[in-house]
Amino acid sequence: MSYNLLKGKRGIIFGALDENSIAWKTAERVHEEGGVFVLSNAPIAMRMGTIDQLAAKTGSHIIPADATSEEDLQNLVEKSMELLGGKIDFVLHSIGMSVNVRKGKAYTDQKYDWTQKGTDVSAMSFHKVMQTLYKNDAMNEWGSIVALTYMAAQRVFPDYNDMADNKAYLESVARSFGYFFGRDHKVRVNTISQSPTATTAGQGVKGFDGFISYADKMSPLGNASALDCANYTVSLFSDLTRKVTLQNLFHDGGFSNMGVSDAVMEAFEKGQ
Ligand code: NAI
């Protein structure tokens, strides 16, 4: 269903790798709602993924950018404004990667240059994206910037490894930068704390299958899908949420406020 919520708005969407990506679903929904945008991803992801199909489907341009590179981000922001014909109204940061997770290094046995790389890609990149937009005065008033996060920033999920720390950093950057963006440009900045979702990044976490079904059983509404997340993001990009800022918004079917559910108790009792 389309409501034309983003008609006349221009944006940048980071992180669509393949059709499972949360950013992919978001791009499709933003397009349906009348928004126009540039798609961006790391140069290496261009070769691995299928982003060109998404660009064709949504009539968008692709501008590669390593989100850790200030030079790439400067080029992306300048070219996006040229291609889209004006300043930006919405930005989705949907980027995450931990080398320690990828290579199976435990949280208690980190290789710190990998840890630093993960922090740069997953968290500091959000600061870099916002600083580039801010310094170029690239955002329209009442624009909206969203990044995706996970509840391991607040609670312990052992296999989430150093990504938990990266997400805590990311959420803090949203608040800190959100203050300056709000004060100076009336731009809002929020993070969405999403349910476990079956994507390339999600499935990289050890024990993901158990994890996703546990969350589903624990949540009164069940897990939020990538499409649900896309819909929520559309609402945050729209003019219907203009005064929502500096928030970490849980989008998880209720999981974050649960202690235990009947379904989890039942599974636990059966296992005894
Ligand atoms: P995904 O694997 O489809 O997307 C991750 C994206 O990050 C990829 O497109 C990848 O190319 C991009 N990326 C990695 N390094 C980059 C770099 N240096 N520069 C630019 N882009 C880079 O997976 P998913 O799940 O759609 O991830 C999107 C966001 O959602 C991430 O921030 C993730 O942590 C977050 N999230 C995911 C959950 C899940 O269970 N899948 C749950 C909660 C949050």
C-alpha cells in the first residue's frame, strides 16, 4: 500500500547488498512512497551483491563509497545533491561489520586491529556520514537521518561479540550529533533497534537460527521483518514524525520489554 508519504523528498540509502538487506526493502518502500534517492555501498559490495537490479527497479543512481572514507563520503554527498537536484531530506545508515565475528574470534580474545576496523565501519562511519552532511550544509530543514542498531547495545547477547559495543557507540553518536543537527538545521536523528533479521550481516552471528526463533517466541507480536523495518523507517522519513529525535526506537514486536513468555516457558519446560 502506498500513501505518497515521501513525495518530493530526496535521500541517500546506504547498505543494500542483496534482496534480504533491510536497506533493500527500505529502498523499495521509499520508492513506492514517492521518494527519490541515491544508493550507496562499499566498492567491494558492488561486486558481491546485486545492487544494480535495485537501482534499475527504483530508477536510482549508485554511488560507491566506503563509509569509513571521508573522501568517498564527500564525493557521495556532492554528487547526490547534483543528481537529485537539491539538498537531502532523508538518509539511511544500514551498515555493519565485525571482523572478529566474521573470523570467529571470541569477545574475550579480540584482535584489536579487527576490533578497530569494525568500530570504524559500524559506528564511527555514522559520525563521518553526518559530519559530511553537516559541513556541506546538505540536509534540508525537517530532514531525517536513521541508523539501524540492535538491543545488544543495552543487554548482553554473548555471540553478538564486539558488535554490541559498536552499537552502543552508534546510538550515542545519534544522540550527540542529533543535538547539533536539530539545533542548527531542524534535522532529526534516530536509531531503530530492530529484531534479529535473516540477512547476510544477521546470519553472520553465531547461533543465529536459535537466536531468531527465541526472539520470535519471546515477542508478543513476533519478530519484526525487514519489510516491517522498512515501513517504520518510511514513517520516520515522513513529515508525520517531525518532532521525534535523539531516540533509540525499539522495533522488535515487544521483545525489549519482555521478561518471559508462555511460548518460551513451554519450550523450556519440555526440555527439562
Ligand atoms: P546486510 O549484510 O544486508 O547489510 C550490511 C551492509 O553493510 C552491506 O550492504 C555491506 O556491504 C555494508 N557495508 C559493510 N562495510 C561497509 C563499508 N565499509 N562501507 C559501506 N558499507 C559497508 O545486513 P542487514 O542485516 O541488512 O544490516 C543492516 C543494518 O541493520 C546493520 O547496521 C545491522 O547491524 C543492522 N541490524 C541487523 C539486524 C539483523 O538481525 N540482521 C538486527 C538489528 C540491526
